[in-house]
Amino acid sequence: MLYNVFYFTITLMLVIPMSISGVGSAILSFPIILISSFFYFIKKDPDFLSKEVVLSLFFYFIFVVFVTLVPFIHATDSFDLLVFVYYGLFLFVSSFMLVFCYRCHYKENYQYILLRNLYLVGSLNAVVAVLVILSPEIKDVVYSVIDTSKTNEENLTSGLRSSGLFLFGGSIMSLFHCLIVYIGLVYVKYKKLYMNNTVFIFDVILLAFNVLAVFLSGRMGGVILIITFVTILVTPSKFSRVNKIFVLKIILLVSSVLTSIILFFYDDFKKFIEWAFELFINIFSGNEVGTASSDVLKSMYRFPSDMIFGEGVFSMIGLGIDSGYVLMTWYFGIFAILVFLAMLCSHFFIVLQKHSNADVFAVYLFCLFLILIGNFKDIYLFGSSGVAQIYFISMILCLLNNGYLKLPRTLENKSNMF
């Protein structure tokens, strides 16, 4: 029991972008994860550094070297992107050690135990995000322990949106909870098939909280979540890795909750409803398709005069631009985007050749998709966004997935799931 609490806690600290007394929780968790992995290395001495892990780290390191050289090439002092990618290197190493610890301690089914903890960690954040916007007392208790941004304080006061345990929330947290919803759906299907677990009430509630957290934190995630649900419903389960009936239950519950809020509590939540569903309100009212934030985003699509090699500048504040792709063009033009995509492609092909668990691979693919899409709106360049952590964790799970899976004897023939 204590080990389960320990692993849940270090997963929470690594994955959720919290700040405690001005220090990121991922940094606070690093010594604990390092000592734990060192203990397992000494005691068990497993074969853990596969060539695929080293190769994936090598391609990321090439990206780091490229980002490091650009300020010298352009003779600028723009180091914001360096902070992102160097922190990403730290997250890569931390994620590897975390997966290594899970593999050594749990052995059998460690992949699914880690997926379960990611799902529960995200669900905890979703519950907190809902509670702090409903209760000022809970908000005061939570933010007396962890830090929160001034923007989040203002949003909570106005009842508009919530960042939960995140230091900063917004659309990045919204996409994070899209990812948690998908991980939860994959894990629930696994429970039903291989653990004979047919009690879904708890999971329905948790996933409903995650769906609410998507809309509480940003609208981009809401659009992607709707597209994801539609895709799941029209795609064979062997590809989506998700139980369609369970998805329909989630949609029904969330729709019922939202309908009840609109019918009975519209005046209390008027500002939030009009903000969260602005896109759909505009569509059904015959107005131009878009939102106030999408109009602002359009104004941010300004590019440097040198589109090939850029101008060596990368600054959200200085340029007034949020999009990762646009900022990369300012840093080193189209060439920077190509290097970034080449690194992601190299990871994809390594994982494609190595993975043996279709569920973990599906999580990795969905995370990769969110990074590729998310950079049109925000920066998903491996800073501490939650999505970046799960990207590294899911990739390493695929690369270290070498047979630690034990199925009930009566269900072994159903292993087409993997």
C-alpha cells in the first residue's frame, strides 16, 4: 500500500506542472526518482538501457544542440527556447527513470499500472479544478500549499476558468485533460477485458470530471475532445483501443450535467457558459465561425522577413505571439520547424518498430497528435506542460515494453489487444 502511494505521489509531482514555494514539483521529485532508480539498478541490475532508448535520446539531443547554436549564429541573446528544450531534456531523463522504477517494482503489467496512475493523477487535478471554482474555502486551502498565477486568481474570482493544481492553466491544461480522458478510456477497456471489472460508476464520474476540466481550462481542448469522441464512435475499437459504449455513457452523463446547469443555473454560470461555448453559440446564431481568442490568435500569425533562417528571436512576450510554430520561424525560420518535426518523426519510427503493446502505442500516438496540433495555438516544445511529460513516458513505455505482462489464463487468447 505504501509503495502504491509513493509511486502515485512521485508521478503526480513529475506530471502535473505544480509549483511549491517557487520551485517546480518536477524538480522537487527528481532526487526521489533518482535515488529510487539507483536503488533498483544496484539491487536488481536489470538490462534497461536499450539501444532504442539511447537512439531516441540521441535525436532529442541533436535538437538541443541545434537550438543551442542558433543564438550564436544570429548573434542574439534570445534564450527562451533553450529553457524549453533543456527542461525537456530533464523531463526525458526523469520520465525514463520513473518508467524504469515502475518496471522494476511492479514487473507484471507495470505499463497499465503507470497508465492507471496517469489517469488518476489527471483526475485529481480535474476534481481540484472544479472544486476551487465552486468553493472559495477550498481554493484558499489549496493555494496556501501550492503556488498559482495571478491570472488564475482573477479567473477564479470572476468564475470564468480554473487551473486546478497547474501553476498556469489555459489551453495547455485543456489539451492535457483531453489526453487524460483518452488514457482513462484505454485503461477502462483494459480493466473490463483483463480484470473482469464491470463496475464503471467510479470511472464514469472521474472521466466526467476530466471532461469538465477540459472546458473549464480552455476551448481548444473542447473542440479536440468532441472530434476525438466522434472519431472513436466511427472507428473500429481495434484502432481506437476504446469501448464505444462506455464513451456514449460519458457523453450522456456530461451532456446531462451541462444541460442541467444551463436550464437551472444559467444565471449563476452565465459568464462561464458564454465563454466556454462561444464558438458553438456563434455557429448556431449565424455569426462568423470563431471566438474572441481565435481572432487574437489570427493577429499573432506574423512571420519574420527571412522565412528560411528567421531572426534568432524566440519570445512570447517580446513578439506577442503564442504559437510554437510561428515562434520557431522567428527563431530559425522554416528550417527550425523541419528540425523539430524530424526529431518527432525519428521518435515515431523508433517506437513503431519497437512497441508491442497497442494500448500504450495508441496513447503515444494521441499525445504526439496533441503536440503537433497544439503548437498552432501554444508552445508545446517540451516545457513542463503535462503533455510533454506524458509524451516522454508513453514513448519510453513503448521502448521498454519487453514482455512484463501477465494475463489471466482464461483470457490469454484475447491478447490481440496488444
